[in-house]
Amino acid sequence: MLKFLVKLAADCQGQGKFRGLAWALLGLILFSRPAAAQLDNRAFLHRSPVGPAYERQLRLDVQGFLFNKDNEYFNKIDPGLTYFGAQLAPRLVYFPTANLRLEAGVFLWKDYGTPRFKQISPLFTLKYRQGPHTLIFGNLEGNLHHGYIEPMFDFERVITNRLEEGIQYQHQTPRGSLDAWVNWVRQQYRFSNFQEEVAGGLATEHRLLGDSTGWLLKLPFQFTATHRGGQIDTIDKPLQTLFNVATGLRLRRALASDFVSAVHFDGYVTYFNDYSFTEELPFRDGTGVYLNAGVDTRLNNVQLAYWHGRGYVSPLGGRLYQSVSSSPVDVGYNERERQLLILRFLKDYQLPGHLTLTTRFEPLYDLNNGLFDFSFALYLNFNQSFLLSTLKRAAD
């Protein structure tokens, strides 16, 4: 994270206030306490364990992910499309000590309807944990693990941008948590004909209230930054640096009922700022209000969300919430004001063999344009660890 902020400051030399902002963000990373998104994404999370029980073990970890998401969208901001395919990530894992985990493997991504792999990438990770502190180098516990709300970080990145590579720091206590990370998206070399790309951020959450009555009140803070630039390429393209921030309150009440297990409300305000030298985007800054109310029942988790954005842009966020179009047909189209109502029906089914089936149906209504769209998705997540051997210590 420090390297990320220093790099931004170097690329934006001459802007003294930017350096001040970078150091302020560094202080926030060091002294704040990881946040949870507004959706229950537990089925998609696969945190890697470390501890005395694993010392000197050699294991085979296998993660499988099958997806089918159909976005029946007919608006000019986020065009409809379908994701249909599978991802597989087998890894060899070794624990030299109780608090150190080393991984090496391969990531395979195959979309159905095409004979070739979409992506084949090597996996390398070092994870070190000491008390509440965790440091990760290599492939991060990324995408949905960060715990962002969708206007800040698109849920679909679990499909389209599964891998993040860089450095990550996590801090976990009973009262709060923090996730600070840098994803080195694209490495630039001398005479490259493309820009360097880097993304980073932090998500924190602090528990304000939690008692035996079942009430839970949390204060989240979320931040992301994206940057394109560099000084060693051969193209004349301006630097771009974008910031996004969100904060609010999360309230949850557990219920002693056979049918309804909990009710909850999340309210966030968001802010976007374009800190670039040049004005490539139609908006220099923007804001948003994101409200979610939900009930968890035996049949489904149901949630109603309201989004009101004004000039809001988030390069990592969900496309629906943007004020600029991602459509290849309506290039350059934008809507300064966006108002959406989204109804969500979510359900996880635990199947034999460490399989989790997730169903999601999400109708939405565009209040400004009078449009009704919807999406439907099925996901299968498999996560299993197999013990291969426990290695003996070398003789002294």
C-alpha cells in the first residue's frame, strides 16, 4: 500500500496537496480497524487457514467455481450480457511453520461456447499471520473478500477479475477489522506501448454495538483508488487517478423465529473524485446514496435497495450504478442523475461433497427512465483441502 501511494505521488509530481492526501490515507490504513458488503457472499469466500494444526503439512487445495449469470438489461448505461462458464484453481500448499503458508498452483478459466480457455495463470502466494495481523504477498484474498458495497466494487468481478496480485494487509479483532490491499493490474516496462495500471484500497468496519439482545451496529469505511500512468512508456496518453469513498451505518437484528432469522438495514453515502491532470471523464466528482433493507427467512433472503447517484463514476464499481455508459453501442452516453430500485432474492443451498449452490434473482427499476430490467444467476462453489503428507523435520 505504501508503494502504491508513493507511486501515485511520483506520477503526480507538482501537486503538493496530493502528497498530503497520500500520507493521510497511509495514516488511515495504519490506525483504522475489513468491512462486510451489503450482500451475504459467504459462499464465494475461501480464506486460507494458517495455524499450529497445519505445521509442516503438505496439502492439495482445490477451488471450483461454475457460474451462469444472465443480465437482461436494456438500458444505455449497462448493456445486457450473459456469463456462462467454469473456473478451477488447484494449488499445492506447504506450511513451514505454524504461522506461514506457501502456495503454488494454476488458475483455469473456460467460458462455455468457445473452444479456448479464457485465462490460464500461475498462482503464487505467501501468507504470514501473527496474532491479529496477516500479511499476504502474491495472489491476494481479493474481489468479494474485500467486503465492498456494489457501487464501490462490482460483484461480477468474482467472475471477470478473479485474480488480484500484489500485497495485502489484514487486521482482525473482536471489535473490528481492516483489509488494505494493492493490486498491480498491469506492469509497465521500458518502451512499453501501454500504461502502467494499479488499483488499491482499504475496507474497515468497527462494531459500535453488539449485545445479548441480538442487536448489531457497525460503522464501515471503504476507499478505492485506481491509477494509470508511468514514465517509461512510448505513448502520449495522460495520467488518470480516480478515488472513491463510502461510509455509513449497518444495523442488524437477530430474531428467535423459525421462519425469520434476522432483519437488517445498511445505509451508505459515496463520493467520487477525478484527481487527474486532464479531464477525460464528463464528471470531475460525484456522490451517491445507497440504502438497503432486508429480511433473512427460511425460504430466501430478500433485500430492497435504493441507489441515487449524481455524476458518480467508479472504475471498480458495478456498472449499473455509474453515470457513464459501458455500452459499446452508446459510447459517450452519460446520465448525471441515476435512480434505481433493486429487489433481490438470494439463497444458498449446501449440497453433498462440499458444494454450495447459490441462486439470485434481481429485478430492478430505473426510476428516471421508466425501465424494468432483471438478472438471474446460478453459482456452484466447491472448496476442499486434501492432506497429502506431514513432513518430518530435518535432522540437526
